[in-house]
Amino acid sequence: MGYKITAKTDLSPIDYFVEVEAPHVARAWKPGQFVVFITHERGERVPMSVYKAEDGKIGMFIRKLGKTSMQLYYEFNVGDELYSMVGPLGKPIDVKYYGNVVFASDAVCGQAENYATLKAMKEAGNYTISIQSFEDAARVYPEEFLAKPVADEYYLTTDDGSVGIKGNYLDVVKELIEKDKVDIIFAGGKLGTLAKLAELTRPYGIPTITTVRQIMVDGTGMCGSCRILYGGEVRFACRDGPMFDAHKVDWEDVLKRANRFLEQEKLARERYLEELRARGVI
Ligand SMILES: Cc1cc2nc3c(=O)[nH]c(=O)nc-3n(C[C@H](O)[C@H](O)[C@H](O)COP(=O)(O)OP(=O)(O)OC[C@H]3O[C@@H](n4cnc5c(N)ncnc54)[C@H](O)[C@@H]3O)c2cc1C
Ligand code: FES
């Protein structure tokens, strides 16, 4: 038996929302953990952050990046089934009272984690501050998919200032630090920005917990694909993370390893787009 798709909708021209029935995963999932799905019998394993795990369903935000994410978008519809959904994987974050908890995000996975983390932190009695960054107005998600409902204080930024504050979440974090409003910060999204965030908060000693996305294969600590250098020691993002103390992460190594299959991925994407064009799907 597969895993039925119960909802699918566009979030922006490049991102979409998909919800899949997986009661055993939804029951056990905690913020910070991720899932791995496979679309069809011969498909690849795709690690994904979770936006919502409610009513036996897993909601995810997905970017149309390469072959598998586009295949799910163009060839699977509500009522169709995914071949596999495994999880929850990775370590949950420590949900407890910290005071002022910030979550900052500037890419699809981080936008999902922003909502999921702050929902739990708000329920734990924290004052929650959400910062969501997008490239421009066209890429901002519909209101109902933003983290506003779980934020006591909410900031939206765009790179070009077409809506919200002009700039990136780093600009807002700087201001919040100056106002002494950050007791702990969580963040997810583009790795380059996370590396900059680590440098921004380091001098202030502000606890900074960020997702460290790496290429994953098995997702259970067996293959070594997702290894990172953490405080001078090897850790596996899938087993020991994916959220880590950003001040201990070797970001230079993380950035280098994350891009190691770019050529092969580009080729697979181009071939798949050609196939879609030939079949008249796009
Ligand atoms: C813990 C974790 C959480 C993630 N959460 C999200 C999310 O919420 N939304 C989302 O859109 N994407 C998320 N990703 C990335 C997602 O797994 C990839 O975008 C997806 O595998 C792309 O596959 P593709 O075939 O469409 O593209 P490909 O062309 O195969 O890859 C495009 C890019 O996706 C990344 N990627 C590809 N394969 C993997 C892999 N096996 N493991 C990790 N990264 C990979 C690489 O950066 C790559 O350059 C997450 C990854 C990890 C590790
Ligand atoms: S994905 Fe294989 S060890 Fe993490």
C-alpha cells in the first residue's frame, strides 16, 4: 500500500505544498525531524522537512529544483500514492521555555521549519518571533502558509523590497539583537546565509541552532554521505542533526560538500524537462 496524496497546491511559481497520508510518521514526528519519501518504485530517496504533522498527514513545502521534485509536481495529483514515506528521522530540537525565540528562514525548507518550530515553542510558553525572507513579492507564499499564526511578532522581507522590509532576515536579526530581544535563534534555508548568521550571533554568545542540509542517501547514519565537521569531529546530519549549534559547524566544508553533484543534477533536470516537453506536459 502506498501513501495517498491528500492535498497539493502552488505556493509560488517555484514552490508547492503537498500533503501525504502517513499516520505512523505523523504520530511520532517532533519539530526538527525530517522525512524521506520515494515517489515510485525506481525513484530516489528524497529528504524533506515537515511543515505540519496533523490528523495522520504530513505536509511539506517543496521546491521544483530537479528531476524528482518536478516529477512529483507534474505527474502526481491528489488521490495518487507515493511509493514510500519513512520517518521521522533525525533528532528533535529541545522544545522548552527559553524566553524570546526567533526563527529565521529564506528558503523553502526553512519556511516549513519556521512554522513547525514556532508552533511548538509558542505552546511551550515562549514569545515567538518569525522572520520569513523571500526574493520578491511573486515568491511570497499565500497568507495561510506563512508562519504568522504561530508568531507573537512577525517580519516579512524581500530582497528587492517589493513587499515587506527590503533586505534579508540577517538585517532584522541585527536590529533584534540591538534591542536585546533574542534569547535563542533557530534558522533554516540557504546554507550561505546560515553561515553568515553564525558569524553575526557568535560575538554575542546567542545560542544559534540551524538546519545543516547535506546530500543524504540512506538518512539513517549508515552511508556517510551527509557527514559534516562539527567542533572538529565528524557528525552525520541525518542521525545527529539536521539541526546543529551553528557556532560549531565548519561552514566552509558544508558549502563545498553540498554542491558536489551539481553537474549530474543539472543533466538529470535537463533530460527530464526535455521529456516533459516531448510529452506535452509543459
Ligand atoms: C534534512 C533535509 C530537509 C530538506 N527539506 C527540504 C524541504 O523542505 N523542501 C525542499 O524543497 N527541499 C528540501 N530538502 C532538499 C531536497 O531533499 C532536495 O531538494 C531534493 O532531493 C531535490 O531532488 P531533485 O531530484 O528534485 O533535485 P536534484 O537535481 O537531485 O537536486 C537539486 C538540489 O537538491 C539538493 N539535493 C538533491 N538530492 C539530495 C539529497 N538526497 N539529500 C539532500 N539534498 C539533496 C541539492 O542541493 C541539489 O543540488 C531537504 C534536504 C534535507 C537533507
Ligand atoms: S544520509 Fe547516510 S549517513 Fe546520513
